[in-house]
Amino acid sequence: MELQTSPLALPFPDMPPIEGVTLRVARARYKNWDRCDLTFAELCEGTSVAGVFTQSACASSEVELGREQVKSGTARALIVNAGNSNAFTGYRGREAVEAIQAQVADALGCGALEVLVSSTGVIGVPLPKDKAREGVAGALNAEPCGWEDAAASINTTDTFNKGAHASAIIGETRVELCGIIKGSGMIAPDMATMLGYIFTDADVEPAFLQEMLSAANLRTFSCITVDGDTSTSDTVLAFATGKAGNHRITGWDSPGADAFAAALNDVCRTLAQLVVRDGEGASKFISVRVSGAVDDDSARAVGLAIANSPLVKTAIAGEDANWGRVVMAVGKAGEPADRDKLSIAFGGVWAARDGLPVEDYDETPVAKHLKGQEIDLAVELGIGAGSATVWTCDLTHGYISINADYRS
């Protein structure tokens, strides 16, 4: 089926090139479509790499290999295949990945384990080795491209291209961070069906890059949900080429470490929110802000219980300020809560305070807020200092239509 651009889409930003990164795209034709579906990022020698991956027990071979590869701390190339996830494909799937790694490694004169591979699309179909081989060959010989072409080539059911940019000052050196991501369905924390890639010219020690990426993930990618389903292929990788010439960041005591971490978190948050904005069938972007929990982890769990509730999501799709459904979701979260201290607000207007409906509650401004595309839902638990923000979207018939026709 032809997908309409999400009403929540944002324009692709202007993003500078990252020295040490060369992007190319090609047509492997993994599906019957007339577009590029293989992305190749060539990385300079000495590039640091870090990654976070799906928690699925049925992860793809790409994820299994990637988890081991990032432990080495260095990378020379990234290949992303769109249209076929190569998950649940046994030894044939792994052989396809290893063939890609060998082909790229031979072309670049590097080790096969320095070539990271990601795939996204339909589960249960082995990645066709002949199409992969031809696609890689095409990419190796292609002219370099820009960020938006690379972002478009990693998409599957996405309706718009997603990118984010930030910069930081390290000492007297300005460093750049650019990221692209795909994802719109099978999105849930730990992580979501998304493939995300962040590139920077900063010089960052691999272990510390991993520490910063893992911390950013907890506050961003693991705080989004579209449908509560966790993919077999989720991957976010960060690459640092070191070409900016800054003093190497090795830990929190390094000059500029805080600034770089803030920029990384900003890119991750923007990319995560873009995935939600492209949620399959989404018409509203929802921020769920939970405060007063026993701790931050508990607040996040409560927020996700609300954000994953079909009853809450459909009520918001129908522009119904049904705060009783929020009460239900808080109660089922399995986290500490006190009914008589619970407060709920839509768009800054409290509908319930301290376990009771607000006596002079006027639903008019709330109804107006719910007619918009940006929805703010606040929950105050009143039992501690923990807080968290989770992002989701509403649940419409469009989600059913897209997923009912996914394999056709």
C-alpha cells in the first residue's frame, strides 16, 4: 500500500559532512521497489564505535555479531540493508552477513569484524546473497551522497526521512554530530524497531563513547513506544572518527566531556522523537510526564504503562480526555502508587488532584488541547522525587491498515 506522509513529520535538517565518513547508497532490490535500499558508510582508520541493541531473545545474526564487534571498539564500515530483516533465518542468515563483511573488508583492506551490518524489514526470509553482493558492489562504486539520501535508503514503512544534528565545543575545537534513523512500527523500549546511526568527528575513547551512548539510550530510545512490540533487529551505533583534532575524550574528567555528552543526548532525543512522529497511523505526538514516583526507574515504568495502553492511545486519538484510563494504566504498572495522592493533567489543566476529580474542572481547554497534534499528559504520583518523560503516539485505524498489508 502507498503510505501517506505522517502529519507529524518534520523537515530534514541541514547537516554538515563529518570528516572521516563517506556515505554511498545503491539498489540491492531486496523488495519490489524502485529505490535505493542499501547504505554504505566508509569510516576512516581509527574510528571508535559503540552500540546498543535489542533485548529480544530472537535477535538477528546482525545484532548477535554487532554485540561482539563493538567490544573491539573500532570500525571501518557500516552496511545497512532495507526490506529484509534477515532475522529468524538460521545459519543462512549468518552466512549472508559474513559474506557482506568479507566483501567489504576485501575492498577496504580491513578486518571483517570491522564491518558492521544491519538489516531491517520482513522477518523469516534469508537475506539473498546474490542481491546483497550486487548491492554492495554497486555501493562500493557509487558516488558519495549526502545525509538525506542515506536516511531515505534505510527506510521501510517510514513516511519521511529522519535526521538530527548537534555540535559541541571541546577546548577550542568545535565538533559535529550527525545522526540518521529509521523506524515507525514495532516500536517499544529495550529498544524499538529502529536502526539509528550517529557519526561525529570528535576523538572519543571507545569505552567512554559506549558509556555515554548507553546513558543517552536510557533517557531517549528506551523512552519511546508506538505499539509495545520489541523488534528482533533494533540497533543504534555511534562512530567517532577523531578527525576534529580535539584532545581525546577518555572520561568525565576530560575537557569538553559534559558538552559532548549533552550534544549526543540531544541528537539521540531528537532521533527518538522523530521515530514516534512517524508511528504507523499516528496523528498525535504524546509526551507523558511522570513525577512524584519513588525513583526515576519507577517513573519511567509508569510512563510506559500509560504510553503502551491501547485504551489511553485510542482515547487520545478520539480526542477524549478520559483520565480514568490513565488511572487504570498507573494501577496496572506494577509500581508503587497511592490512589489518594494521584493527580492527572492534560495540556497543563488538572482533571484530577489527590485522588479526586477537580471540583471546578472545565473540560473546554482540555478538549481544545486534544484537538491539536502535540499532546501533553502529566501524572503526579505524590510519593517521591522520581521523574521521567516517555514519548508515544495515538493509535488509529491507520496502524491496522499498514500492518495488515505489511508483507504485500
